[in-house]
Amino acid sequence: MMLQAVSRSIRNKLSLLALATALAALVVSGIALVVYDLRAYQQAGFSDLTAQADILGRASAPALAFDDPKAATEYLQLLRAKPDVAAAAIYNSKGKLFASYTRRDLDLALPKLPETDGSRVDGTNLVLFKRIVENNEILGTVYVRGDYQVLGRLLDYLGIFGAVAALSLIVALLIAGWLQRALTRPILDVATLTRQVVERRDFSLRVRKTTEDEIGELADAVNDMLAEIGRRAEALEQSNRFLEREMSERQQADAQVRKLNEELEQRVAERTTQLEAANKELESFSYSVSHDLRAPLRAVVGFSKILIEDHAGQIDEEALRKLNVIQSEAQRMGQLIDDLLAFSRLGRKALNVVELDMTELARANYTGLNGQYEKSPVELRLGSLPRAKGDRVLLGQVWANLLSNAVKFSSKLEKPVVEVSAISDEKEHIYFVRDNGAGFDPRYHAKLFGVFQRLHSNNEFPGTGVGLALVQRIVVRHGGRVWADSTPGEGATFYFTLPKEGSHGTV
């Protein structure tokens, strides 16, 4: 139905195009011919009247000269042989009517006075005035009035135009019919083929090329398009098959991943349960170690103290020195136990994050350490530190450990100095503690933050080797980093960072 509608539309358009073209050509040419003929008709009429007026003037000149109206009238009566001349008259030099002629079927009033030389159209008549001149003397004037049947002539032309137009339109219809068969048939073939391609999805169909003109080029273009679409469709089908296989494989892989995730989650749950149990056992063990080790240590310290107090007179100086060493080492072992327990419990303690004034926190922790080395009072240079977010107790422990180390390792100098300051970048605050003390060998930098790792002997600088390990663990839990640099004998600088956004990790 659609093809029939398209066919009718194209045929109608071609027919209307042929008819409109023919009709337009006829109208334009007819108007041109009518205008040309009417002008020629008017000019021929004036030419004929002018010739008649010349003849009448020459013939009537003697009659005017001898005042013979009868002779002039006889000359005018000769106009009966010219049926298109309606009236004529001769006026003398004084402008009086000298002789006249009127066609029998007319009753016209002649002009009372002659006009100047000239011609004009007066309704359905042509009017001419021409002077009669003889030897440069004006003898009179000739008046001639002729018929001007322009309406009848126009009607005749319209009749001829109607007949010619009808015949031309019939010929145009015949030509349009031939054009329809020559032009629309290939186009209808293309439309039919495209409909078949859409319905069958068969891109191997081709249009039969019957001409070498633009319609033939259209057929070639449609065939090329179908060939390209066929190649694209085949490639798309292959791609779809490949995607289907890949999708199937991916679904299988997803199923395997889900299965592995489920197994992993199960294993994680089992391992979490095991770790929780291990943590409970470790906590229990830590408590047991704390309880079981402290009792013998207390006994060692207590009995050595009693031995010194009760039997001081019976003990020589060397034995007394050794008893003091036993007490000192027992106390140091108690401190080691306390530090070890604090280190093991740190990972299980929840962070209580608040906003902190780091300047005040550093000053408060330094004040608590200031009385430890009275012989060499340390000069503290405390800068303005940016505020941070974190656990007050744990970060206070960081400041206490770093400041304690700085004071301890610079205490043997005459003018020990400890500097505390900070810098910031886009992501974090970087705090540092710098001293002018003993420093350390950078080759052993990796041992700084290990548990019980010490770079100086206990006789030189006492300590347990747990303080920096605690600092690192606390800072990492807050999402920061810890490092240090030093030159032996020129002091050391310890750095730690805290994120600006207050994000905190867990260890």
C-alpha cells in the first residue's frame, strides 16, 4: 500500500509538472503574442489612416484651392471601398467643415473644429488629424476616423489560445505518461527492493540497473549501500557471537569469583575468630606474665633491699655494689615488663579522637620531664604548632617519648637545646623534635623503631628500647608516618605527621 501511494504521488507530481510546464509556456508565449499583435494592429491601423489622410489631402488640395466642396466630397466618397473607415472630413484653412463622409451604418457627429496634427485611440476608434500643405501653405486639415476592434481581436486570440492550450496539454499528458514509465519504474523498483530487504533482512538482494543516468547512479548507490550493510551486519553478528561467548565466560568467572569470595569470607571469619581467641589468649598471657614475673621481681628487690638494710655491716663494699646492681636490674626488668604490656595493649585500645592544641600538649609533657636533668637544664624552643585531631592520651605519649629522648641524649652537653616546631602541606601537618645531643649513626636507621632495639649502651644512656616503637605504632594508628635523620655528635631530628582531614588508621 505504501509503494502504491508513493507510486501515485510520483506519477501525479510528474503529470502536474509536465502540465504546469506546458501551461506556463503557453501562457507566457500567448501573452507575448497578444501584446505584440495588439501593438502591431494599432500601429497598422494608424499607418493605414495616415496613408488615407495623405491621399485625401493631395486629392483635395485643388478643391480647397478653388473652393470646390463638391469635388472634395466626391473624393471622400471613395472611402466606401474601405469598410474599416468610419468617417472622414476635410476642413479649410479657417477650420470650417469643407466636406465630410460617414459610413452608412453609423450616425456620428464630426468635430466642429480640427485639431493639431496627431493620432489617438478614442474608445473603439482610431482618430487622425493631418494638415493639408501645398507649397508651404496650409490649405486645410484632413480628419479620418477608423474602427479599432481590439476586444474582438482579443476574443479571437483567446479562442485560438484555448484550442492550442487544450492540444498542448493533451500532448503534455502523453509525454508525462511516457516519463512516468521511464522515470518512476526504476524508482519503484528501488522502493520495492528496500521493502523486501527490511522484511526479509536479506542484504544480498540487488537493484537491476536499467539506465546510465542519475537513476542508474541511484541504483548503484543502493547496491553499494546494501553490500556495505551486509558486511556490517555480518561483522556485527560475529561480534555478537563473540560477546555472547565472552559474556558466558564472564558469568562463569563471576560465579567462580563469588564462590571464592564466599570461601574467602568464610576463611576470614574463621581467621577472625581465631585471632580473637588468640588475642584473648595473648591478653591472658600478658596478664599472667605481668603477674607471674612481677612477684619474683618484687621478691628479688625486696630481699636485696632487706639484705642491704639488715646486714650492711657484714657485707663488704663489692658485695654491696653487686646487691645495688641486682636491685637496679630488677627495677629495669619491671620497667621492661610495663613497656611491653603497654605496647601489646596499644593495638586493642580504641581511639578517642578530639581536637587537640598540639602546642599546649607538647608544653605540658615537657614540663613533666623538666626536673629529670637538673644538672644541665635544657633550653626548650617551642614554636607555634598547628592543631590536630587525635587521641589526647596517645599523642601525649608520643610527645613524652620524643621529648624524653631529646632531653636524655642532649643532657651531657653544657647547653642542651631542644627545638619543637612544625610545617604543613596540602594533606598533612609535619611535627618535629630536634636536639643537639649525641645523635645516631644513620646506617642503623632501620633499627630505630623496633622493639628493644637500641643504638646506645645502657650505661651511656639508659632506656628500654620500647619508646620509639610506641611512637611509631601510635602515629600509624592516627594515619601518619614517622622518620628521623641524624649525624653522630650533632644531634638528631625526629619527625611525625598527622593528616589534616583527621582520618585515622588502626593497627
